[in-house]
Amino acid sequence: MKKVAILQSNYIPWKGYFDIIDSVDEFIFYDEMQYTKNDWRNRNKIKTQNGLIWLTIPCETKGSISNFQKINETKITDKRWAKKHWNSIQLNYAKAPYFKEYKEFFENLYKDCENEEYLCNVNYKFIYAINDLLGIKTKISFSQDYGLIEGKTERLVDLVKKAGGTEYLSGPAAKDYIVKDCFDKENIKLSWMDYSGYREYPQLFPPFEHGVTVLDLIFNTGKDAISYIRKKG
């Protein structure tokens, strides 16, 4: 039995993103898909004393939405983003219990991303680094490693097959378009990720908010962060 998940890369994702990575045997980055503006690909939220704010990486888009632009073709337009984001994180998390412990780690990561030309490479660096920090050992691969066929659901089924998977774990938003019969025909089990039931943790600036970057969890809980991702309810 082998469980596979397939998702687009996101910027400093929330804890649920790492939960789905941790829940499978192989996680496939799906960055040959359409880049969407004002989405999780290039931005995420942090907490401040004045409420939630977005940290957004400025990216170019190819004119009208009808022009197909892959996520892995999307370029960053302003190299000052990394310094700005790190300054915002420092300002708002300096008093978090474990910020000092991880300050150098993330400061170096931001510095390492300053000259990256492509958004996806920034996302990969952060996701790989955070996986290591959390102790997540899941195999990571890329859709371009396997090649894509036509058909929205058919493409996913084919990727799972090429990865040697017997089960596909999907995010719940895909229920709107996934055709279960396509998986049934190939004897691949279709499962749905459940993002409910996460425990609250000590968090700066109440009220509590689940839907923020995983950095919030790390700075507030340190080495216990993975337990808030794995242990629900």
C-alpha cells in the first residue's frame, strides 16, 4: 500500500499543508498548473497586534487570465520582498516563546531566497526546510518527473499510478471536480483530507486563528509543533 498526495506549492503554508505531507508516503508538487493571482501560491497570513496581515511575494502575470501561466514559470518581480517579509516576522514574533531559538534558521532561509528568480523555488526551499525542522520524512517529487496526460481527474490518477500509489489523499476542495469513477477503474482508493479538529496552542494576539502560516505554530510551540499537526481532537 502506498498513499500519494498531489498539491501546488504554497508560500510558507499553514499547518494543514504539512499535515497532508506527513499523512502520505509520497507528496507530488503540482506546479505545472495555472498560476492564480491572490492565492496561497505567493502569499500567506501572519498574526499582529492589529489583526491578520498578508505577506505577499510580488509576481508577474502574463496579461489576461486567458494566458496560461504555469506556477513553475512564475517570476518574482521585486527582490526586496524577502527583507520586507523577514522584518515583518521579526517585528510581530519577537516576543513568541521560541522565536530566538529559530531566528537564525529562518533569517538565513530568507537571505537564501533573496535572489531566487522563480516563485516555486522559494516555496520549495521553505517547504523542504520546514519539513526537516518538523521531522517529516515523506518523499517529495514533482509532476514533471512523471509527465502529464490530458483530463483533470485522469491526470491525477495517472500521476498516482506512475508513483506506484494505491491510494490518493485529496484536499476537500477538490470534491467539486474529482470524478471518483476514474480512481475506481484503476483500483486506486480515493480519500479526503480532514482539516478539522486541530488543537489550539498558545498564540500571540488573541483571538486564536488556525489559518495562518506554520511559522506561527513553530515560533509559539517550538519542538512541540509537530504534535499540533499530527494529534487532533
